[in-house]
Amino acid sequence: MNKSPAKKWLIQGLFFLVLVAVFAFAGHNVSMQLKVRGISSGFDFLQNQAGFGIAFHLIPYSETSSLGRVFLVGAVNTLFVSIISIVFASVIGLIIALFRMSPLPVLRAIGATYVETLRNIPLLLQFFVWYFAVLRQLPMPLESWRIGKSIYLNIRGLYLPFPEDAAAVWMVIAALIVGLTLGHVARALARGQRVRSGRTPLWNWVPFTLPLLFPVLALLYLRSRVTFTVPYLEGFNYSGGAQIIPELIAAIAALSLYTASFIAEIIRGAVGAVSKHQTEAALALGLKPRQVLVQIIFPQAMGHILPPLTSQYLNLIKNSSLAAAIAFPELVLLFAGTSLNVSGQAVEIMMMTLGFYLVVSLCLSALINLYQARVLRYERR
């Protein structure tokens, strides 16, 4: 029997009142406890001096910086390690998925071993393995491994040549973003022309070269204007260039390799859901296997790949907080850990930390949902 509208509204109203009462009680309890301990609420503490150093930061920071600056440093570090790991996880996951679908038994065995091994080992344990069992076993600076002419690897990290002017790096990143944007526009134009005329335009290869062309041009332009500092041994450590700390390497390796095992299965399952008759028809028309995969299979599988892939990306961003276990200076370690101990403003700090992950996750979900809607629109045509 269906419930009457009045009864439905009554149940929803009671449920809402219960929620309000729970949150009101929690807020009142927190307020009373802070008052008893003499802790003032508010966000004025963000102006206080931090008083501690940070080993890795992408934006300017010193011990005299404010706790608000600490939040920004932690947020940027978290986004940096998450974005890099997402890129590596996507590429590795695609490669492992192709291995899993390969007609060669050796490649299938490699792919299956990778997936079944990494996805069944706890991620936190993988952080420890990469950091303590691999990177902490590297030689001391005086016995560094040399890669090429000016790249050194030791227990303190990877040392690379780096421009003296950091603005040059941002110029290259901006050139990459411009190339990706123009490549996407050119790809859409090529697709539209193919739909209208039924033929692939001769300049169909241009969209794929633009993301590489613009950064290369930026590097050639900056080469004559920017001086690179090369790492050199000074005492018992290296100076100059850029240092990639082992905590960052371990975090990227653990996050990307672990997430790639799930992405590989997502791609394999989505490709397997596409009818085999599609492949047979495409091969009968004379398309090569690579063309069948790129032009027939993957476009149809994208609608099945994106929803679970979004979940994996969101999980990766949230799992980046585990890097605090190996002392990588991300948001949880810097702000929800050290800054909380310094200021004692637990409620405000936890609210800001939770809000950061919530906003980032919602923004990423919105972007992928927009792209998914566009992909499914083309699929329905």
C-alpha cells in the first residue's frame, strides 16, 4: 500500500529534525569543551607564525611563514603528488590492460600477476616497501649512482639539473596546457569534418602533435635565455639543481602502481563488454588491429570506463593522505598534524582539511561527469 503524501512529508520532517538535533548537540558539546579548555574558536590562528620547516614545497615558504601558508603548501603538495600519480596510474593501467588482453600468453601472465599481486597488498604496506625496503637502501651521497652526466641518485633523493629561474618551468607548463587545449579543439574540428564529409581530413595528425609541439618550442626558446644549475657534490651532500626527495618518489610509486592495478581491470572489463562482432566487422572492412582498438573499441568502451575510473581517481586523491606515514609533507601531515599540535585549533583545522578533500573531489567529479556526458552524447548518435 502506498503511503499518503502527508505521511511521507511527516517522516521526512521528523528525520530532518533528528539530524538538526544531532548536529546542534554536537556543536554545543564542542563549544562547551573548547570553553572549558580555554581555547578560542575562529580562524585567527592562521595568521600565527608556523615556526617549523618543510622539506618539500612548491611555493615559497620559510619558518617565519604563517599557518595559513602551511595550509597552502600542504594543499599544493597534495595536488601535485595526486596529479602526477593519476597520470602514471592511467598510463600504467592502460599498458597492463593491453597485456591482459594480449593474445600472447606471456604478456597475459605478466598482466595477471601484476594485477593480482598489487591490488591484494594493502596500500600502506606498499608505501613502507617503497620507502624503507627500496629507497632507504640506496647508497650514501658520496657513493651516489650517476645517471648520464649530471643526474645523481642516492639515499637523500634524485638530483636533477634545474633552471635558475623557476618562472621558466611555469612557462613550459603553460605551453603544455595551451597545446593540450588547442589539440582538443583541433581534434573536435577534425571529428566534425569527418562526420560531415565521411572522410578523415589530411591534417588529422595535427591534434596529436600540438601537446608536444608547444612545450618543445618553449624549451627551445628558453634554452638561450635560462641557465641551468647542475648538481655538484659539496661536502657530504649535493648542492644545486633540483632535489626530488625519496618520500615523494615512494608516494608516487605506491599510489600509481596500486591504482593502476584497478584501472587495468576497469579497462579490460569495459573493452570486453563491447560486442566481438564490432571487431569482426571492422577487420572485415580492412581496418588494422590498432585502428580497431583506437577507433572502434575504445570509443564505445569509454562510457563504461569513466564511472569506475572516476572512483579510482577520487580514491587516489584521498589515499595520498597515507603519504604522511612516510613523512611526505602533504596536507594531513603538515596541517592536520604539525599545525594542529602547534595551534591546538583541532576543530577549525579538521574542518579545513575535510573541506579541501571534499572540494577537490567534487570538482574532479564534476569535470569527469561533463566529459562523460559528452562521450555518451557521441555514443548515442
